[in-house]
Amino acid sequence: MTKTFSGQLADIRLPIFNVPPQPEKPVRSPEETARLKERIRTLLREQDAVLVAHYYTDGDLQDLAEETGGCVADSLEMARFGTEHPASTLVVAGVRFMGETSKILNNEKRVLMPDLAATCSLDEGCPIELFSRFCDEHPDHTVVVYANTSAEVKARSHWVVTSGIALPIVQYLAERGEKILWGPDQHLGRYVQRMTGVEMLLWPGSCVVHEGFRAEALEEMMRRHPEAAVLVHPESPQAVVDLADVVGSTTALIHAVRDLPNPEFIVATEPGIFNKMQQVAPEKKLFVAPTAGEGATCESCARCAWMAMNSLEKVAEVLEKGTNEILVSPELAAKARVPIQRMLDFAGKMKEKAGAKKE
Ligand code: 13P
Ligand code: SF4
């Protein structure tokens, strides 16, 4: 492959993959939901298992994870939680890379996922052969990949980052004079570039959900809700990020709803997060930022079809049958663990420093 860049964006043709239709939400009465949750509670106890869920999953699932001593978190915290919890089985409700990351960090534990087809457009758009070739063409670059990638891509990288920690890590590497190759999310990459002033070579991947947010429609919505603060996940296009009052990881956006005085919020990220936002600030009003189809043929309305594949029914089924186990060979896990552990160690040091400053 020749070195063909348009600006900093790599001129690479990504593979074509299917985005599934939005799965139907299971229909059940509150009594049936309560019975199902009780069944899962028993199964978790019997199997020494803990439920770890992402903020974008179904609200019932998130609630159950918390009620049973598991966690609901962003992808960084999900990874960390699994390493600290003593359970021998982790049930990871999210998308595949989250289950893989848990398995990489806890190779001795059993990791189950409600649906193995739950993937992510960033992962799908960054196949290892193509990505590896790109890295080989730039051997003088430090490879920094977003957590939304396969175990193989992580193993090919020097650092793994999540949106919650990308900025300080890139800043740190740049201060050491390192040149950076970034993958796979171009929008997050561009945001990191702009915030740090560090130029990076960008893989041209994107999140099909966040890419759907539209700046013009958002401006119109902002006019209708002048008191609302605009919260944007940095996987969104730059024109949308430019309109934000707060740009940040899922956790940062939840904190913004809790801490800002605004009575209303327009949120440009997956609306599964509203479950936690309403929990921390029940009196505040939340609106999903408009997507490509607002008022017309909105097919997804910012919902991630892969995240929506997780359900209570499937959690019960995998616990009962022991199916959908995530397997990562010990050799691959050992390689992929290195860049993830770097991130976790970096996060730990940042926390220590913040603690020392407070004292
Ligand atoms: P977080 O790392 O903020 O949890 O985001 C993961 C993700 O998939 C965002 O679309
Ligand atoms: Fe991947 Fe986007 Fe879904 Fe997050 S919202 S899991 S980045 S497709």
C-alpha cells in the first residue's frame, strides 16, 4: 500500500459490513420482569457470577447489574471492575470488544456475553490484516488504539485508550516526542488532535451511531431549548462537537447532568445512558440530539443496534446453558494485555496524583 494521506486521514478503503436492524425490545409485564430478574439473581449466586453492563444497554439490565453487586459503567471502568471483583464468571453486557477486554485481563475467569453478534462498527471497520499493514508502513509511530477494537488489533498496538483517558495519554506520548498512529475512530482522533495540538495519522473508521448526529438540526433544537446544555460524545462529527457545552466519555456526560445547573440537556450519545442520567438527576429533562432522520425516516434514533442485542432473557439463557463464552487464546491475551495494562496503570497514576493534590 502506498503512503496516501488526505491531511492526516489515511486513504484506506474499509471493509463493508452489515449494520443490523434495531432488535425488537422484549415485551413483558412488570411482574414478568421481576420474575426474570429474580431468576437471574439466583443464577448469578449459584454460578459465582457477576453482571457487568455498559451504560448503553437496556435499563432493566443496568438496574439488575447494580442491584446484584455488579457494575454499570463506561468501557474503562468495566475493564477495571472485572479485575477487582472476585467472581469466577463475568457476564459482560455490552459489545464484543468489552467481553474480549474482560477475558484478556482475566484469562482465568469465564466470560459470557448475552449475544456474540453484538459487535461495533469501529471494530468491524478495523480488520487486523489491514490495520497491521498500515502500522508496518509507519514503523516509527507509536500505535494508539481505541478500546473499541478486536483482541488482535490491541495486540498490534502500543497503547489502548478509551474516550475517558485518550487526551492525557496522547499528551504524555507527544511530550516524550513520540509520533502517533491513531485508530480506528477518526472523529475521536480529530477531537484529540484539536484538544492536544498533537498531529496523528488517523485510521478512517467511525461509529455509525454517533456519526448520525446532525449539527444543523441540533442548532434548531438548541433554539427550541435555550436553557439546555449540550452534551456530546467525541465519536460525533466535528460540527456537532463544536456545538457542545461538554464533550466527554459516557461517564463525563453523566457527571455533567449531575453537576451542571441547567434544567434541560440535549445529549448526543446513545440514549441508553439516560437510565443512569435520570438516576443521578431525576428532576432534569433529557432530549436525544437529532440524528440524520429526525422528523423523517429515523431508523435508529441514535440507538446502537448491537448494544440493543443485550437483554435479560439472554443473560438468563447464557447463565443457564453456559453458552456464548468469550475465548481469547492465552498467547493473544498476553500480547493484548500489555497495552491495556499500560492504560490502566496510567489511569491509576492519574488517580493517585489527583488524590495527592486534594490532600
Ligand atoms: P465509553 O468508552 O465512553 O464507554 O464509550 C464506548 C462506546 O462504545 C461509545 O460509543
Ligand atoms: Fe460501537 Fe458506536 Fe455502538 Fe459504541 S455506539 S458500541 S462505538 S457502534
